[in-house]
Amino acid sequence: MEGRRYSEGLHQAIEAKEGVKIQPESITLASVTFQNYFRMYKKLSGMTGTAETSAEEFDKVYKLETLVIPTNKKVIRKDLPDRVYKDEKAKFKAVVEEIKARHASGQPILVGTTSIHKNEYLSALLGREGVAHKVLNAKNHEEEGAIIAQAGAFGAVTIATNMAGRGVDIALGGNPSTEEEKQKIRDLGGLHIIGTERHEARRIDNQLRGRGGRQGDPGTTQFFVSLEDDVIRIFGGDRIKGMMERFNFPEDMPIENSFISGSIESAQSKIEGAHFDSRKHTLEYDDVLNKHRESIYKKRVDIIEGALEGKLKEEILTFVEKFGYTQEDYENKEKEIGAQEMRGLEKVFALKILDMLWTEHLENMESLRDSVNLRAYGQRDPLIEYKKESRVLFDSLLNNYESLLLNNLMKANIEKQNQTQSENQAMVEERKNKENNTVEEIGRNDPCPCGSGKKYKKCCGKDK
């Protein structure tokens, strides 16, 4: 992101020409999508255990192929079918009963929740039943590593939100543990994973499942779902609910069927597709602005490097005639204010004017983005309209940059007041010395003896 304050002197020069008041304190921020930010890297790669479900997006956005690397040891974890309940209350009641039953045998349990609210709600339910447990919800992040490391210990019950405890491997038997403790947990079936709700993305579900059955260890996973969950309610919940009511299923009786689990995953796939289309749509618009961004940033670098190498003047001379000036006019202006001062003004004005116009362009592009969506009602593609008009705006930016830069340079005036005043004072002192201090005292309203034509009180006697 970028936002810059502009110098008051430059503002005054531009305000005088354009007749527009500029607020120096205003800051405009530019934004960039994550996709275009990542694509700025020369090399891009990554590693994750759940990339396969997003392989299409990696290919279309980043041109990256997704390779599946086999696990070090064969996965023997059992992913049990989802249990579907009529409402959320019945679902959490079943979750508590499942935890109590497995906890009684000493099998370690990890429960995944979708939010801190549900995390604390389930913790309260377990507290009423007297089940000892640990809670991970990013509120006690200092202890998260130690808590999740012991999630595989005998009799451990851990409730965690999606992100809590990530990056710490769960070892059976706890950490540290003996081979006897590990074998004891293996005999109980390994770590049992419970998901209290299906997520919108299959990747998150797979991340939760992947906490168990590591390195060839046994383990089981199961999701508890209710027809009131967002994923089910949006996609196909009414159909399943109608079937349960038609067959008069009790509220506490779950449906446990691989067909329903498949329907849920199909719903997740549709949601992922909708989110991908939304991100792709945003990226298509940002790709247009990204070309402008790259061009402007390259121009800033060229200005800085051109100023260091003394080539900025050559670039400016290429468009002097375009705005009614000649090379001779520019050379005369340089002689007037000095070559060194002119080089400094060229760099400062070029950068400041470019930054100001870029800030204005960002605001215009944002307004354009909001307005083109209405063109769809006229059977016109908003993206194509956005591309056409953004090109016109960018061409205008470049033309205004050249015009403002040249006009401000040609009207530039370096104040030499301090230098002139000191020279005049020296002349007065010199005259006094020549007359051996016989000069009469100069009145404040008398003409200044330096010959400037001003009154003494407004010239050399201003500070006396």
C-alpha cells in the first residue's frame, strides 16, 4: 500500500494552475490482491497437506502444478461417515455423549469447532458432565503448544478452534512418552478426531482429519452435523430434513450414511467454486490496475535513476514542444535559476506530481469499478467497459504528468531574498566605511542607500 503527503510549495503551484484546492493532510491508500502480490515473486512454490482440493485454482491463478507426494507411512486412519441430526442442540448432546464414552476408556480425543463461541459452548457442556478437558481458542496462545503436544496422552480431551495449536505434531502417549504409552494408545484405537461442523472448504475439514493417524499410527475421525449448520442449510438441507420427517426419525437419532456424506462434500465443492469465482472476478479487475501499478512504479524508479545519472533533463526535452515550449526556452530557464537548482527541481517535481496524479488515479479507478457494474443492465460486459475506460484514464494521467511537470518547471522561481539582503547590507557597511563614519543617520522612511528603490525600513533596515 502507498500513501504520500505532498509538499506545500508544489501544492500551491498546482493549485494556481488548476484552480483546485489540495488538502496536504489527505492520504489515499492503494491496495493489491494477495494473488498479484504473490505473483511479484520471481519464484513461487509451496507445500501443504491439503492442496489437492484447490489444485484448479493454483493452476489457473499461479500456473502452478499440484503434485501429490505419498506419505512416509501408509495412512490407516479410519474416516467414519458423518452423523446428521435434526438440530444443533441434538448434535451437541450427541457430541458430549460420544466424548464421555470414549473418554471412559482413556482414548485421547481432539474436538474441532468452527468458532470461539462454539468452542466455549461445548466446554461448558463438558464441564456440566464433569469431563476434564483443555480448551484452545487462541486466547491462551502462550500455552497452546504445550496443550496440543499433550493432546495424544491417555484420557486427554482437547477442544480446539480451527487455527489453535497448528504447527505442533500430536504424538500418541503425550510428549515426551515411552513406547509402552504409545502402544497403549494404539490399542485403544489411536487419537479420535471429532468435527462439530462441516466447514465451507474441504481443505479445513481435511486439516482437522490430518491431526490424527500420523506416521502410520491408528486413528479415527467423525463429523457431527445438524440440518441447522450453514453448509447443510444452504445446500440440500431441506431435502434431507424432509426425508427425516417423512420417516419420522427421532430428534436424537442420527442418519449415518455414506450417500449423505457425499452430498455434503458436493455442497462444499459448490461453495468452494462460488468463492473461487468471486476471487477470480476480483483478480480480473485487479489485473487491469496492476498493469498501471507496474508502469507507475517503473516510472518512479526511472525518475530516480535518471536524476542520479543526469538523464532526466533529456527525457523532459523530448516533450517540451508538445506543450508550446522550445528547447531554447528550457535552456534559458535553466540559466535563470542555475543548472544545479534545475536538476534538483526536475527530480522533486517529477516525483511529487507523479505521486499526486497516481493517488487521484486510484480514486478514479475505484469510482469506475463501482459504476461499470450498472452497465450489465445495458447488455454490456462490465469488465470490458472497465478495461476500456481505465485505459483512457491512464493515458490522461501520463499526459497530465508531462504537462504539469513542464509547466511547473518553466514557472519555477528560486527565491534569493536572503542573499540579496546580505549583499545590500554589505554595500551599506562599505559606504559607511568609505565616508569614515560621516554618513548621517538614515531615517526609516528614507530611500535605502543600497539603491533598491525601497524604503530603508523595508529593505536593509528591516531587522533594525
